[in-house]
Amino acid sequence: MILQNWWFTTLLGTDDPIQPPLRKDIRADVLIIGAGAAGISAALHFVGKGLKVVVLERNILGGSTSGKSAGFLTPDSELELSQLIRRFGVDGARDLWSVPTKGIDRMRSTITGHGIDCDLQRQDSLFLGIGKSGWADIQDEMRARTALGFDQTLYDANALTKIIGSNGYSGAVRYAETYGVNALRYCQGAKKILVGNGIEVHEASEVLSIEDHCARTHLGSVTADQIIVCADKLDRSLTRFADNVYHAQTFLSISEPLNDRMVASIFPSDRFQCWDSTLVYSYFRLTGDNRILLGGGDMLSTFAKNDLDSPRIINRVIAGFKEKFPQLRDLEFIQYWPGRIDSTRDLLPTVLKDERAPWLHFVLGCVGLPWATFCGDFAARHAMNGGNEPDKHYYDYFRPDRGFFVPLWLERVLGKQIVFSLNNGWAKYYQKDVQNNARTRAIVSGRHAGMT
Ligand SMILES: Cc1cc2nc3c(=O)[nH]c(=O)nc-3n(C[C@H](O)[C@H](O)[C@H](O)COP(=O)(O)OP(=O)(O)OC[C@H]3O[C@@H](n4cnc5c(N)ncnc54)[C@H](O)[C@@H]3O)c2cc1C
């Protein structure tokens, strides 16, 4: 098994030329810095609007987190629906769940509308319980989905064995309207749409400083009326908002292709995208050419500062998968790669317009392609419309100065890693914003009143 991102392998031989780095000083109406799912979505907003728009990306489009991801397009991210209900109540959870749902719609319509070749597949989601506590989690999720009036199916351990070839799970909840995608090919396909529509895209163009309206790279600069920053792993020298974000590490691997008999032995009826109920969960799905894409991590490495490149952790994930599916014990996994997902302290994104410099917009810490896709478009719409779009209340959920369980000054004493992991754990398992935070109560009740 070699250390190499499979999605990069799938780009070899395709016709996706790198866009040249920025080598001059230019003016633009809008500059977008960073082009993963969020920056691309922001840039797509400007197609056909007749504005001069420039995209600066330090890697290739999708070359960081988006292009390392497993490409599950589901509204579930680090925050499950039951956890959103605990935090925000039923109305708030519905309001927030529509963020990734709209993100999925947007990605899917871009892919199908422009015929992007990125292995888009309809794959129902299967959230799998492990052990007694996992079965309780599945039932919680079932109750949460029922409370919001969604469609889903509950499977106990026995019923589950009819749709998945394993005895290792205690139950599952299944739901539709979810997809699998090669996200790097999606980003590179989107690049063609942008370039084809006159948007100026520069890859290998890292922004080194932002001063006033001007962003500088090694060889050039862009001075723009509006600047939308959708960059990851931000350095504090670029913006003070870098402090809002840390990251969580996960690992992915890809197998050699399965034959039809092996596929039927794990998915006898439909192909699902699956993840389990453990704290550092494992996740898997089939690619269009029948390879198993399998991911996971472990407690110790999740909040590590830098990428860990050893195969030790993913080898344990693979061993655990093969225990659940002994029929695949001889299957080889051929490539693996690590990735750090930017996130905020409470796992919701931070999206803002800088009060000190209102032409500067930030989309930070989006956990999940659908969240990033919605938030990039949201920031672009509000940048051009003076913040007056009907969904402007999302700024309140995503503001940078929202309260966190462990106060930020403790980060100076205990370190960002420890305090972030405590805040993330609290947000996932205990936080109740709507009870404990007057501002959240006001957003949710105002929103609810507005909707009825
Ligand atoms: C292994 C792994 C598996 C995952 N699986 C899934 C999954 O199955 N489903 C899902 O929804 N999500 C998944 N995620 C999470 C998902 O990938 C991210 O949440 C999402 O891609 C974030 O998108 P983004 O646009 O906000 O960030 P990014 O994709 O990180 O984009 C930010 C961009 O900014 C660029 N940049 C940074 N600094 C600068 C600078 N100074 N100048 C110019 N450009 C800059 C970067 O190069 C990068 O391209 C996974 C992540 C990983 C690592």
C-alpha cells in the first residue's frame, strides 16, 4: 500500500491543464482566495454576472481537503441530526439541516447541468450501529428524523443482514437523496466551467498577505472591491480569524477493484455509503469501478498538529473492516492518504463579513463538502447584495464570537489541541445552545415565527 491520494491518481491522463500562476498586478470586482468546495461554489455564483472575478488557489482547485475527501454527499457531518436537535431544538435543527441539503442540491445540479465527469453516484446512506450503545444512537437518529418529518427506514441487526453482508452491526438507519462523488474531479470539472465563462483562475498561487483591498502572491497581486476568503489551514499572519479554526485528522484508503461476486457479498441489493456509530467512526462506500473506499482514524491522531503519514492507523481501520466482512479478507488496499479537516470549536462553520473591513468575507471551518458548498455561495451572494439576502440569519449561527464551552483564554494555558478537542466533544455530546444562549434562542424563535 503506497502513500498517495487516489483522487490525484484518477486525474492522470485527463485533460485538466493547470491554470498558470498569477504573474502580474491586476484589478478585479471580486477576488476569491482558496478553491475547494467553498471557494468554487462562491466562484460559480458569479458565472454570467458580467463581473471581473479572479480565483487564487495555492494548490490546484480541490487540491487540499476537498480533493482528499471520501466524497460522501450527505447532510450528516460531524453533527448528526439528533445532535442538532439537542443543541438548537427542532426548528433550529431543521433550519441548519437545510444548509447541507441545499449544498448537496447545488453540487449535484452543477455536476449534472454541466456534465462533469466525476463518478457521481446515487448511494443511500446507511448509519450503522455497533454494539448496544450504537443501537441506541441509531434509534436516536431515527427519532430525530421522524421529528422533522423525514423519510427513512430502521433495520435491526437481523433485518440488516439482508442488505449488508456482515453480522458485525447492531442495526442501522437508511435514508435517500445522498450521493458519492470523486470530489477532486468535481473541482477540476468546475474549473473548466469557471475558465470557460471568463473567470480568471490561477493555480499554484498562494496568497501571502492581504492588505486593505489588495492580496499579494509571490509574483503578483489582485486589488478587488470584494474579497472572499475560503482558504484552509490559515496562518494568523493572513488574518486574525485564523484563530477560529483548528483541524481533525482522518485517513482514507482505496482497494483494488472487487469482482461482482465480492460486491454482492457486501451489498446484496443496493450499494450504500456507510459509516458507523463509534466516536472516531469508520466509513466506506464503493466507487464506480467497484473499489472500496475505506476511511477512519483513531483518538490519539485526530487532533494531531500535522499530517501523520504512517500506514499504522489506516491498517487498523482495514483490519477492523475485514473483521466485519471476513469474505474480503484477501482484498488488497493499494493506496492510502491522510487529511486534516478544518473545523471550528463547535463544529459549525464560521462565516462572516469583517466589521473592520466590510469588503472582506470569510468562510472557515466547514466540515463537509455540502456545508462548504452552501457557505461559499452564501458568502458570495451576501458580498454582492449588501448582506440582504433572505437567509441572512445564518450569519447569526455562524458568527465568530459565539460562545464556547471551554473559554478561549485557556488555549494559551492548555494549548489549542486540547481545548479544541474538549470543545468539539462538548458540542457533539452535551451542548444546548437554544437553552443556554439568548442569542440562539432569538434566531431560532425569530426564524420560526418568520416561517409560520
Ligand atoms: C480524508 C477526508 C475525508 C473526508 N470525507 C468527506 C466526505 O466523505 N464527505 C464530506 O462531505 N466531507 C468529507 N471531508 C471533509 C471535506 O473534505 C471538507 O470539509 C471540505 O472539503 C471543506 O471544503 P473547503 O472548501 O472549506 O476547504 P478546502 O477544500 O480545504 O479548500 C480550501 C482551499 O484553500 C486553499 N488555500 C489555503 N490557503 C491559501 C492561500 N493562502 N492562498 C490561496 N489558496 C489557499 C487550499 O489549497 C484549498 O484548496 C473529508 C475530509 C478528509 C480530509
